[in-house]
Amino acid sequence: MIKDKKGKNKEKSEPDNVPQHLFDASLPAIIGSSPAKASSLDCWRAQSFATRLHREFEMSLEKGFTAGMRSRYYALFECYEETTRSLREAIQTQNTAMMVSSLRSLIALNAPLSYMHRMAPRSIPLHLTLDPVLKKKLIGDLIIKSLQDATEPLDVDEICDYINSHEMLQQIREETVQKHLKSLLDTDHISEEKGLYSRTNRTYKTTNLDDATLKALLGKELYEEFERNGFPGISNILNKKEKFYKFFERTTGSGKLVSELFISALSDIQALEEEKPKVMTWQHTDLIGSAIPRPYQRDAYAIFRGHGYQGPLIEAPTASGKTLVGMMAIQDWLDSLSPGESILVLVPTVNYEQQWVRELCYKDIGLHLSPDDVFAGTTAAYEEKREQSKTPPAVLVMTYTALAQLGSPKGKGGFDKISIERFLQGSSTRYIILDEVHKVVQDMDGVSAGVARLLVDWLEDGSLEGLIGFSGTAEAYRNRFDELGLKLVYVMPSVDLIAYGFVAPYGEFGVPFTYSEREKRIRTLLAEYKELMQNFIHLVGSEFLRAAFRLIPYKERLRISMDFLDMYSYRKDRRTALRNRFRKWSRGKDLNINEMPLVSIIQIAENLSDAELLSRATAASSPDVVKKKKKQFQKILLQVNDIRSSLIELVKLTYITSRLDQSKFGLRLPAKKLMDAYPNIETKVALDNLVKDTLAYSIVGLYTILRSLYYRMGEGRVKIISSIIDAEQSVRNLTGVIIFGKGKQLDWETGKAEPGYSGVAGIFAQMLLESELIPMAVLSNEMYLPWLPDYSVPNLVSDFIKKEIMGSELAKTLLSLLVQGVQVSPEQRRHLSKGYEEILDGYLNELGTVGALRPVEFDELVLQKLRELVGRLDIQDEETILSRLNLEYPHMDKWMRNFFDYALVASRFEEAEMAELRHPTGKTGKFFVVRMAQDERKQLMYDLAARILDSDILPINLIVVSRWARTGWNVISPNLLIDATATRNVTAWQQLRGRSMRALPSWDDDCYEAMMLLLGSRKAKHAAMGSKSNEPQSTPEISNQLDAEIIEILLTVHHQATSSRTSECSDELPQKIRKGDLSALTANERQQLAAELMLARNKVTHIYELVKAYGGTNQIRYNRRHDEWRRTLAIATKHSHNYSINPFTGDYEKGEEHAPLIYIDDPRDDSPARLQTYLTSQLKQCDFTIVDGWIRALLAKSR
């Protein structure tokens, strides 16, 4: 054998004189004999024959004797054909001995036949393509491909040359090609004009070689039975082994060993995959064979494959790289996917959709598929693209909503199964990925759950080849997944992910909060007021009040209760409910606290002040009684006025203090003024304010206003939040803060907002006026930004959007879109990139405020200039780039829309409105309000909130969010998270934690490599439930010698650690590091260096859970047996599902012990100031304890 200059095997030309024996080759005994007589010895004969022919083929190859090579090849192939016929008959007749013999023969013959083709591809066809039916289909496929690749129509000779240039078939004659051309003309897949042929727009489905190979092996009759039972291709069988075993044993009457032998033979055939003719391959990066996947990602991929892609789900925490695992599965699937068939990825939001497209096409670490091979959008948009495209995309990315809309209930017909099935059939969907699959089962009666059930049905009947899913919180929904037929098979081990730094280490704390001293004083005053009010009612007399109420006409009672007191406004049967209430009020004994509106109805209807009401009640009494009651009333009034004065000092809410300061309180009631003004009041808000102003003159009426203070308590909670932040700042560097609160917005449009301490609004007000940090708050309909004296934060954000996102990120995406899969020289790419940047920068500088999409303007000012630029660069594949620089190109249209979506969002920040708020302390402050967009742009603004917090060039370092941020919100920088909602839901708690666990970008491959060296390599172990993976798992041996880069990193982080705290390590440690010999380091020194590396290059997140320590709904209890305070069962339960590190002991524990409560003696008495001092002392060295704890947990697990 000789090789050409490139090192490839080269076939010699045919010599003139060749020994005759190289032309002759006798066939083994089994050829020509009756298949029924085959025995187990036949495989040995086949092996012997193959060995001899293989040796003689080598002699012919060495001499360059083509005839000799071909004679040996076809003799061996005849044996192969006879063996396949024997196998078919053995299966049909259930002859186990013949099956075993035939299968072993196939395995013996496959390798030499493949080798012969590989050594002389122009002379020897691949034996898998010699089946007549398959050969016919492959010729048609190559004709189609030749015309698709051509830039102009081809004649017959050119088509023949193209086909014969592909090293997979023996030479094809022109007559054969003519027959196939006629057939393709008849089906309108090609057109002909003056002897020249070109491709039409009609979709052509190329041969699925995976399926065709199995069909060639089994023959038509057997193949149809395999196909009916869900095994149309080799991949189906290999991916559904357990199911196939049952089918094969039932069909053949054999045992499992024969089934396994059959699968081994198929695996041997599939191993020849690189030898298969790739008629239309999907160009992509080899992720599976690269060094990119992390060990746990390889574990996940292997488990998916081991389960045959038959509905397995994997739980993986935020930032663990689920998308890359999905792309590994897609790469595996693409190898058996024919053009016209597709892979469907379902995601929860449009932002996930865009993320998948970036990963699949443009990201450095991705598949680098051509944008033409990927579709993202709605089902309707896909249908339109498919009609226009010659080759439909291979990967479809859609939201659950987009697909579910096809199955939405129509009228009363229920779930529309047929529409979804039509779409899946029309797109030839073979594989599906369910991303964030827990979204599907949150509503088991919803349309998305219905879609999932349908997909599982398709998987089970073989209509789908594979279906897999990911979730960050799958464990919590295990039972629901089981209902759908999906199975959670693997949970990525958090210990591994955290100890090696792929997910940031974290520790959890519980902090009880109680009323502030001011709130305690207010509650005491309200209790005293309530008692005085009841004394007043007793003084007037319940019997009198009920009688007076009965005298008021029913219509008048109804009008006052509905229009002024707004009673039962939330009920549909409002009038009935009021009638029943009035009936009860008319009878009874002493009035209770819930019957106070009765008094207000009387006072409004009769225009009576408190004094006048008492006077009327005592009209029939003796002078002594009147005098006595009047004196008692004056005493009550004096005490009430004292409480009013005290509350004015304590309550800084204008709408409360203005009503506490009414003159002649209790002595007058301007009810007539209210009645006269009522017909002319235009708004509900104005009427409500006037009613409250009126009622504020009476004891009962004022209480209905003051009662709202009970619901506005929260100073203790907010002050504790401030104390936690101050304590954290005093002991470590805060890289960002997330606070979860209840979704309360600021009422800023009618004057100064007065949020008190409630929810997101109250926390934002506290942080704005009382904290050194610079906060923002994001609700579902508004975003709040701080007013700063030196610059406008909204304008900074707008500039950030235009420069960093539109002018940088989106610009790079567009450049990748243009050149992906196109031959462009480095110099051409550099010129294209530079010119493109200038064009886009110029456009952005002139863009201004945007109110709508501007496609025409964008095409003229950007795309046209780019087209001219491309025309000047003399790029070989210029037409492809120009076709993409067109708004009719789906990816370009989507990019343009995304570009202007961000422009519209930037305009919202430019149009931010200034507002003011008043803090309960009396302080006032300014802030900006940005109204949230709707639909897809709202999700952009949610994601933008994370970008704002993560940015180094924007001042925001604290964000207050509500429940919308629990899932799908990816923020990196924060290392402090405070949950002020005290959620009881396990899933919600896991989702909250996930928002702060992304590793910092500074944790790179060098850091991971250093951790592997320090902690020692290990063999990957599956933590799967019932894992069936057959993938080999190994980790290469790692040298004990450190390279220069690792040595420098370890020296740097060790120096940082020893300069910031007292080091417990030996002074010899730096010297040992410099030597670079790992064996010189003790186990403790390695562990310490690993912890120091994590602390220096990653973050440690502290997660605080605030628990209520007061009132009837308190969330902690005192355990007398252990003399300690603990969470109530409802709160503690959510921790019982999780293991984590106790931040004070470093122990790896399950349950609430890993999240210790922080209090001094009695949490009900801990003031925020005392708690801050105590927490500061406890947090010292806490980060090292947390990191060291995770590392020790990993080492213990490995042992």
C-alpha cells in the first residue's frame, strides 16, 4: 500500500501481468447450500473464508490490481448476502440455532467488507449500499444533492460525474441516471429545460440510512413487522433495548441471549457509521468527542443514551449547563436524521428560545449548526418556512405555549389532539427535548400537560424515536411526571457541582423577626383605642343602636353600606349578603367588633356626631343619668384624643395623620356635606377619601381607618433586612443583593407614595433612604430606579442597552448569522466585522427614541450598506451571505425584531417618570418609574434586570423582586439573597435558592483543573435512579506535577488568604507550591488550598430566610425539651427535602439543621441592632467553613 502526499491511501493503477490465482476465489460451503441446513459451525467457516479473502485482497491492493480486489470483495459480499437470507428465514421459522450462526457470521463478515471499501473507495462500494432498493434511493438522493449544491442547472454528464465522484457506490451508468431523472421529473422534485436540470421548491425527503440499513438486513416482510412494533431503524432498537428484547423474544421464540447477539450485530453495523454514505450531512461541531463537556454533563448524556431516550428526565440545578447536555443528545440524533425530519425543543419562554438558538448556532461552545438548519418561532411561522424551503430545518425550537395553542380547547370540543399530531407529522418530528419540564406539570389539567401526554403516547407507540427532559426542580414533581409517563432517572449531584465550583457554594440561615419598638407601641395604642371604642358603644347602648338601625329605611341603609362603606363589594350576591347582615344587626344583644359598620350607617344617615349620638340615646333618661354618661363620654374622648396625639407622632403616613388631626373630634360629623357632595363626585377614589375624611370625626369611624395599621406592620422585618445587609458588609465583600418580597407596588401617581413597610414597595423605600447600597425594584408591571444627584440611572440603562446589548452582543450574533457555514477568509472576516461595526454604530448614534419597528429604515441604512460591503470583499460564497441579508430570511427578520425590541425597551427607560415617596420615618426621596412592556418585551425587561445588577458599569447593586423572579431569571453576581416572603412551598424555595447559585465568570477551566488536581481525580459514579447506561465511564490519570499557570494561581490565592486572615497552614506551603509536586502536599494542605482557591475566584452565597416570631401566624416555636427555638412544621418541611452545609459547623446535613436559626436569647425580643451585632460576630470565617464543608462532603462521598 502507498500513500499520497496527504497521507491518504492511494489506489495504484492496474498492472499488466498479475498471477491468475488472484482472479479466482472459491466460496465457502454455506454458499449455495440450503439455509435450513446451516449449523453453528457456519460462522467459523465464514470467519475462515473472510480471513483468506482479506489476505488476498491486501495482496491485490499492494499490487494495485483492481480486478483482484473486486473479485475478493464480491465473493465475500455474496457470502454476506446469503447470511442475511439465512437470518431472515431463521427469524421467520424461529430457528434459534440458525439465528445464532447467521448473526455471528454477519459480525465476522462486516469488518472485512468495510475495510475493503475504506482501502479502495473508488473501486469498492460500501456493502451496505448494494441492496437494490437502497441503491436506487441513494442514486435519487445524490441527484437531488447535486442540483442543490449547483449554482446553475446541470446536464446529465455533469450529474453523472457528481454521483460517481462520491466514494460510496460502484460506477453508475448514464442510462441508470436517466431513469432516475425521469422519475424525479414525474414527481416534480426537479425541472428540465433544454437538457438542463434544476431543483424545484418541492420538499424532498432523503433516505434515512439508519432505517434503510435495517430494511436491507431484514427484507421487506420482516421489516414491516419491526416497523409496526416501533422499530423502524437500528437506532430505535439500540435506544429501546428492554422493549426490543421483549418484542424479539416474542417474535422469534428465542431467549435474551439471542436478542443481545442480534443487538450486537446491529451495533457492529452502526459502528460503521462513518463509512455510511452521508448524502446530506448536518455540519456541526463534535461536542461529544470534545473536551468541552464537564464530567457530570457526560454522566447525564450517558444516562440519557442508556435509557434509550425513552422519556428520562434529569434534574440539574441552575447554571449546571443543561443546554449543553441537550446539544450532545441533538448531535447524537442528527447522525440518524434525514433532511425533512426534525428535532423539536420545547421551552417555557421566548428568551429560552433565543438562548437555544444562540447555543445551537453562534456560541463559541455550541454545535455551530447553520442558522438555516435551525428554526425558532411559532407553528404557523414554521409552516410558512417549510413551504418556502427546499430543505426544512433540522432543529425546531418553540415555546410550550406555541405548541399548546394548537391543542387549545375549541368551543366545547376539548383538547384538540389532531392539530398537534398533524404538526408533528408534517414536521416529521423524531426527537423532542422538554426544557424546564416542570412547567408542564404545574397544571395537570392545562393544555401543556395534555400536549405532554400526547408526546408520551407517541413515544410509546414508536412515532417518536426519543423524548428527554430537564428541570431544576424535578424531584418535587416526581409523582406528576409518573402520571404522564415520564421518569426522573438522575439528579445531578449538588456536592460534585459545588465542590468543583461549577455552582457557587452556599449556606442557608434562618432569621426570626418581630415587631419594632415603634410597631409594638402602635399595637398597644390600637388595643387601648379598641377598648375605649367598646366602652363608648356600651355607653350608648347596643339595644338603642339596633333600634335606631331598624328605623332607617332599607334603601337608605343599602345605599350607605354599598356606596360609602363599600361593604361586600367583592361578592356577586352582594345585595343578598347585605340583606342577611341587616337582618342579624336588627336583633341581638351587645354589639361585637364586627358590627361596628352599623354605628357608622346610623351616624351618616342621621348626621350624628358621637356626642349627638349619645345625646339621642339618653334623651329619655333622667338628668342624673344624662349627666353621668356625658361625664363618662368626656373621659373616653379625652383618652381617645391622647391616643390620637401619640399616634400622630408614631405614624408618618399622611393619609393616617391627616385624619388623626381633625378638630372637634367626636363633637361634629360632616355627614350632610358628604351627602350633598356625593352626586357630583366623579371617581371612586375621590368618594373613598371623602368618606374616610367624614368618618375620621367619629370614634368608630376612625377605628376603621386605624385598623389598616395592623396590616401595614413590617418595620421589624424591613429593619432586620437592613441589619443583615449591614452585618454582611462588615465581614465580607458583597457582590450583589437579591431580596424577595411580596408584590406590592408604589402608589406614586396621585402624589407622594407612602408604602410603609409592605412588600416590595416598602423594602425598596427602606433601601432607597436608609441603605448605602443602590437599589432597584422590579414588579410585573413597573420597575423602580433610584434618583441620584450626579447622573440619571434610567439614561445609563438606556445607554447600556444600546452599547452593550444592541451594539455588541446582538451585533456579534448577526455577524455569526451571516458567516456561519460560509467560507470566509480571516482577512475578509476582519474587514466585514470592522465595516459592520461602523455601519451599526452610526445607525445607533442616530436612532433616538423608538416607538415601533422600523424594518424599511433598517434595511436601507444597515442591511443595504452591508450588502454593498459584502459585494466589495469578493467572498466566494457571496450569494449565501446576501440571501441572509434580507428581511425575508426568517433568522434575519427575527434578529431585526429582537434588535428593535431592545430599542423599544431602551426608549422606556429614556421616558422614565420621576416620582417621590415618603418613608414612615418622615424622610422623603425621589425615584424613577419605568413601566413594564407586555408580552415578549416584558421577558426582555425581566432579563435586563439581571443584566443591570450584574453589570460593572451600572451602579445598581441591590434588587428587590417578587415571585415572577423565581424561575427563568438568571443573575450571576449576587452573593446575598434574602427571602422576606417565608414561603412554605418546597419548589418555590428551591427556585428562590437557584437565583443566586451561578458561578462567577472568573471560575474558569484553570480553576477547575486546579481543583481536580488538589482533590484528586475520581471515576464518575452515576447517582441515577435505576440507571441503565452502558457508556464507559473513566477519568484519565492526572499527573502529580503542577504546571506553571496552576502554580501561579495557587500562590496568588494563598497569598490573598493569608493576608486577610490568620493562616493555620505552615510557612512552608508557598515553597511546596513553587516546587509543583502534588505529592509533597499533605491532604489537609490540598484541602485548604482548594478552599482558598474557591474563596478567591468564585463566590459564596448566603441565603437568609426570614421567619415571623410574633402573632397568631408566627413561624417559630419553642422546644422546651432541647431549650431552643425552631421553625414550625409548615416552614421546616421545605428544608427536609434538601441536604446542605451548616454554615457554622461545616457539617453536611439534611433538614432544617443545615439552615440554623440566628437569635440571641428569645427571638421575640431581639432588636435589629442587637441582632446585627450578634450576626456580625457569627459570620466571621463563615465562608471558609461553608466552602471547606462542601469539599469535605465531596471527599466523604468519594470514599
